[in-house]
Amino acid sequence: MIHDAAPLRVAVIVGSTREGRVGDRIGCWFAERARQRDDLDVAVIDLLDVRFPDRYPKAATPGIAEFTARVGGADAFVVITPEYNRSFPAALKEAIDYAYDEWQAKPVGFVSYGMGSTGLYAVEQLRTVFTGLHSVTMPCRVSFDLLDGSVDDRGWPCAAELPAQSVKSMLDQLTWWGLALRDARAARPYVS
């Protein structure tokens, strides 16, 4: 076994850039919980802070290059996504499309939120997208219903046992897959 004892590098990607969003607060909340684990090295990538061009360019811009380098340097990902009109945000799709090889043979977990559905439709569409990019999506997810009081009026998740167990389950899966795939990529390059 090649297992590297270094912590798993996890990029938490905040996928909404909408004014009035709660994704940044949910992303911070999640990152704080993930950082409590010694086996994870957590970094947050907020798409609001990434400078993408107005149109898809022929060559990578500095913003695209910086984003894809951060994605490439991660061993695993957690995507924070809202559900907008039964899908995920356009800004998130744009970001996903700017990287390609950087997603391959790496695990992806999801933290979602929405009105009633808790972001389920967005996550199911994202599973299809990431599967097409040769990523492994985690069965467990963390989710919030913005209508049931699980998120306060400032957009912060309320303390509850269910989200804590969901976070643990998803991070346990993400860590197992992240270490296994990191070892596999070290043993032999991934072939797409």
C-alpha cells in the first residue's frame, strides 16, 4: 500500500455568486467542522472571489489558471450548492467547465440547500456532471431546508444533531475515497 500520511487536501467550493446568498455562510460553517479533523487540510474557494472572463476564451486567463491550479492541487472536493429552479447555479457550471483533468479520479461531496427540496435536484444534476468528468460522488450529503428553521435568518445553519451526523458520514466517505484515489493516482496515472 502506498498510503501517504499527509492530510487529505479538501477544497470546499462555494457555488453561488447570487446577491443575498447564504452559501458563503453555509460554506464557512461546513469548513469549520471539516477543519476539526486532523486528517483533512481544508481550503475554501468562493466563486464570488474568482475572476472568470465574460466569455469562454481561447486561452486561459489568470483567473481561470488560478482556479484550475487550486482544483488541481486538491485531493477531494465538497461543493456547496443552492438549488435554483430545480438545478444548480450557472456560475458553478462555468467553474466546473473551466477545469477538466483536475477533477478526474477525485471524490466530490455535496452540501446543498433549497426551499423544501434541500437542494436534492441540484445535487442529482451535479452527480451526472461530475461522473462525466470521471469523479466519484459521495452517497451521503449534507442538506438544509431554508424553510424549516435549520438555517437562521442570517443564513447560518442552526445547531442540530442531524447535520452533525451527516457531516461526519460524508467526510468519512470523502476521506476514504480521497486517500484510496490519491494512492491509486500515485501508483499509476489515471487514463480517461
